[in-house]
Amino acid sequence: MKRPSKLSKPERQQRILAELRVSATIRINELAADLGVSTETIRRDLEEMGQSGLVNRTYGGAVARPLGFEPAWGERFQAMATEREAIGAATARMAQPGEVLMIDAGSTTLHVARRLAMEAKDLTIITNSFAVATALGTNPAMNVIACPGRYDAHEGAVTGPDTLAFLQRFNANRVIIGASGITAEGPNEANSGGAAVKRAMLARAEDRILVVDHGKFDRPNLEVVCPLNGIDRVVSDRAPTGKLAQALKRAGVEVHHRTVSA
């Protein structure tokens, strides 16, 4: 790997991910030498990337994260909190009084729900997430409708045939979904049950919004939820670049980003 000059933290972490896609396993001391930084800098990068679910930490390094694995939603909620709070604030402003929203389960969508509970009013929310329902239930001006289904403790949500059938009964002005990752193919999920719920919600809404932090960019997972033209907007803390940015533009997807200082 050619030695770069003065990479920023996001650029450095993208190089780490690129190396993992080739090598599967990486060592801290080798990365530090290749990137021209201290081992402590690489260690902090890997800790942050591990908390975000981008890699699995090992003694002395990291390994590629399996496509079908994602940390539990409670662990994900604690990661990149500042970035996700910014995403939540930007997304909450899109909702208008009197609208019907569908919100799926996830760490970023929970940040959206918390902001809606603080700032919005006169909304009807349909959700499969217990945490989202609880957050919105603190606002008496919200009408919260919880989906039935099989409880998935890992995701803090219900999924399955009963959930999908229930969602078919409703129409929504907007749907707000999260994702395990997004590539030029579209948003994707590590959990098949969650992916099915996202598709069902997307099919019932006029305005389809995907909320993802920049750590999800160019990150493949087990199952593609829909092609990029199956969503209308992406809200993130940073603008996508490269092939992903080009693919979003071709698909006609609006990108909203609220930059957060590193």
C-alpha cells in the first residue's frame, strides 16, 4: 500500500476499509507504518470503527466484519452519537403537522424519533420499533401506532408476516428508514426481517427518506433493500463522494447533509 501524505481521519478510515476488503485481517503496526501515523492513532481509528460496526476488533488489529452481522441496536445507538443527532435534527424538520410518518427500527431512526418528540406536533407515527414508540410517546401531541409481530431482541423491534400485513393497511406521507449500509446498488441490511419491513414501509409512502451516517457509505451487507431510485432523499452527516455520489445523482436522489466537525 503506497504511503499517503496527511490523510484526514475519514480518508484514513476509508483506506483501512479498503485494505480489509483485500486482506480480510490487518495489524495495527503494519497499518501505522503504511499510513505514516502512530500506532495509537490507528488504535483509536479501529476502536471507533469497531463501535460503528465497520470492523471487528482483534488483539493487535481487526478483521473484516461479516456481511450478515451487526451489533445490537443499543450498542449502535451509542456510536457516532453527535453525527446521528445532527441527522435526526435535519430529518425532523422535514415533517409537517398533520402528516403520517412510518419509522422503522434502528439506531439512527431513534435519534430522529427523539428529535421529533422534542420539536414536532400533531403527527401520526407508525413504527415497528419499541424504542421509537417509547420516545415519541413522551409527546402527547403524537399519535403512535405500534406494529404487531415477532419480537427481535437484537433489533428491539417486531418483524415477520404479521408486521408486513399490518403495514399494508396504512398510507403515509413520509417513511424514514435506516440501513446497515448503502452502496451504488442501494441501501442494504444485515437483517432479512428488517429489510422486509423497510420494503413494506417504502411501498406505502409518498416521500421515502433514508437516514445514514457517513460510516455506512460504500458498505455492503447481506441483503439489498431496494435500488437507489427506490428512495427519494438521503440525510447524512456528510456528503457521499466517488461512485456512490455519482450513482445517487443518476438515480435522482436528493442528498441532505449537515457536516459535523471531527
